[in-house]
Amino acid sequence: VPADSVVMRCMPANVRAQEAGPEKHKPQRTSRGAAFLFGFVMLVVKGLWLSSIVSTTTVQETAQDISESVADTSRNSYDIYHLDRLAGGESAVANPICSREFLGGMTVHDVAYLAQMSYLKDGLGRSCVTESDMGACLANYFRPQGIEFNVTKIGLPGLSKVHGKQRATSQAAYFAAETTNLERNIGVIGIRGTSDARDWFEDLTLWSDVAILQMVSLVVPLVYVWPQTWTAEWLRLASVRYVVSGESTESYYSDVEDFYQNVFFQSFKSRNPNATSADVMFVGHSLGGGLAHILGARNGVRSVGLEPPGVALSYKKFGFVRERYDRTAVSLQRDYDLVPQVDRQGGEVAHVPCDKIDYTHCHLLRPLMCQLRRECDLPGEVTYLHNRTLQDCKIGDT
């Protein structure tokens, strides 16, 4: 029966298959399956071939980079910390922040170490939770530079009784110190960054509203269309802490501000009659850097924040004038770090590269300090080799 006849088409499928015979059906399916299998195998082989080329090239380039870096290191008589400064070699130009001079002639690395001290541990992990311990930690770093510090306060979250139970209060941790042997002494208040669950809660309550607004603005560009004063007013009214509990945002950092206004500056000025607020600075990392900027703008005091969230859009919520923030704040931020992208930065902002595409790693303070050491420690410039706290920086700490 012809395959295209009406009789053939009206036959049941099993009868039609018998009439057509296996030799007329199976070869067609077999040829299609073989073609598909052959194409798939060729695609896999081609992919493996290309991958081997890329892998071999990458390994060769990596080996060449390492050999060149070792050669540069040997030629310059430098240790492993100076590993050719992001492939810049001898012609590398130092980051502008390296030549930035802070109060008391301090470098950016000195200020970063003060921010490290706000976590109440030095670069080697030793505890600095008492005034005497903190004094020893600061002396270990600054004494070789001829700077003497007197630690006047270690502020830690206290305990309060709520419904008959002792609970930790929500207050920022900080330390206060002042130099004693400079021609013009300076005062420093270091504010701790995120360290425990309470600090994480404060991160959310202080910056979640502006973070949400920024995410919404990716779809509806409110932040970019509204006047900035409208955004600032909306953030003031929408403050999470105010809406939920009726408290102002000042409750978390009020203890630090009260100490500065009523104790620290008064005693500092009594020992240094010519001192002004220009001789004091707030420093901090992450959450501590954001709080340093807030307190600096509120009190007209210099502030240095390392990888801090911005406060330029939330200035009304935090109770300061935006222009004062621009005049007092200095911020350092790294590539791939998301925290400085929250809100908007103001004042002087320095960008420091991060060698890893790792959002968590690029926010940590210690890798930043190691990177600053490599970025700024060039021939003919001040070195940090005498500061033992960072002598164990490794290539992987960048």
C-alpha cells in the first residue's frame, strides 16, 4: 500500500508500522539521533578545547606576573608588602590620600589605626578594653613616631533594668585620647563600628529608610528628580526609630556627644588653653565612621570615616546643616564595598582600590590598612616598617 494513500492513513498505528516495515521507520529516527549526538559531542569537545586555551593562558600570565613581581621586589630591596603596587612598579604614583596630612601631622595610616583602636583591639588582636591597656596599644604604634597619648575614657554600652531584668543599653562604644607632647596637642574620639547584634540593629534603624528609598529609585528615580531638601525632609519624617518608638536618632550616639560637649572638650581645653574644636577629630570605621561624620557635622569638628555609610541625604534626620558636613568630613571607600553606597557621601572622599571582587572582604578594616601600607609606602616616603602591628600583612590581605 502506498505510504501516502488514504487507506494507509486510515490504518491503526501498529498496522501502519507493520505495513511500512521497520526498515522504513527506524532509519529516520536513528539518523536524527545520531546527528544530535554527534553535534552535542562536538560542542563539548570545542568547549573543553577553548577552556584549556583560556586556562593555559591564565596560568602563564599569572606565573609571568608573579615572576616579574618577585624580580621587582628583589631589585628594589623591598619586602613582600610592596609587591609592585598593583603592577605599577617603580613608576607607580601614590594615591593622593597618602600625602594627606591630618591633625598632629598624622598620615592616613595613623588615622586608620585609631579607627582600629575603636574596636578595642590592636592590629595583633590584643585586647585594649581598659584605659591602661588602650594606652599601651597606642604607645606600641605611636611611640616610635614620638607621639604620646593619654587615654581619658573608654565608653561601653551599659546595663539598664527593664521589667526587673538587666538589659544592655543601645549606646555606641568609643574611646577618647589626647596627645601630651606635641607643640599643638590634639584630641581624638574613636567610635566603634558594627561589632555585635545591637550594632547591626542600629545599622538597620539608622540607614534602612534611605537604603529602601535608593532601591525604589532604581525603578522610579525619586532621589534624582526630587530636590535634595525634599528627600532630606521625607527621611526625617520616615525615620524607622521615630515611627516605631517615638525616639529620635540621637539616642544611640547621645552618650558620645554628651561626653564630648560636657567632659572631653572642657578638660582638653583646660590642659591646652589655646585649643579649639579644630584640634579635635572623630574617627571610625563602617557604622563608627558614619557616626563620626554625624557628630563632626553636629559639633563643627573634623571627622574621618573609613568605609562609612553616607549621611548627605539624611542630614535633617541627624540634625545638622549639610554644608557643615561638607566642610568637616573626610571619607575613604574601596571598590566593591556596598556600605559607602548607602545614602550619599559628602565632604572629601578618597577612593582606595580593592584587589578582590568580594563585597565582604572589601569592607573589612584590616585589608584596607594593609592596602594603605602598600599604596603609601614608596621609596623616599615615610615607611611604616617600625609599626609592628601590621608586619604580618600578606598578599591575600589586599
